[in-house]
Amino acid sequence: MGESTEERQRLGKKLGLCISERRKFLNWTQNQLAERIDVDTETISRFERGATVPSLITLDRIATVLKVGIADLLTD
């Protein structure tokens, strides 16, 4: 059972918003977060816009550097 495109888009936007809010709470730029997880700044931009959903490995690195659990990034 795969999720629908609509469900993936909704999850991507929600995840991106959570990443963005946490990054801003820490007063980090997209570039600073990108450097900490070793990706391009544009990749962070895509995640935050919900255009791309990070892999589980990348999501784990994001959660670790943002000092939150993965579940915190996926729940309200």
C-alpha cells in the first residue's frame, strides 16, 4: 500500500514547515543547516518548501542537528 501523491505532498509541506520553524527558532540560516548536515543550501530550501522529502538517513541527520526527534518533525 503506497501513499497517494496528495498524501506525500501534504506530508512534505508539513515536514518542511517543521524544519523551517525549528531552524528559525535556533536562529540558523538555511546555509548553516545545510553545512551541518552536509547538503546544498538549495536542498534545504526544497525540503522546507515541501518540494522534496528527505530520505530517512537525511531526516535523521536533520533531526539530530536540530536537537529534536524525527517524530517531532512529523507531528503537530
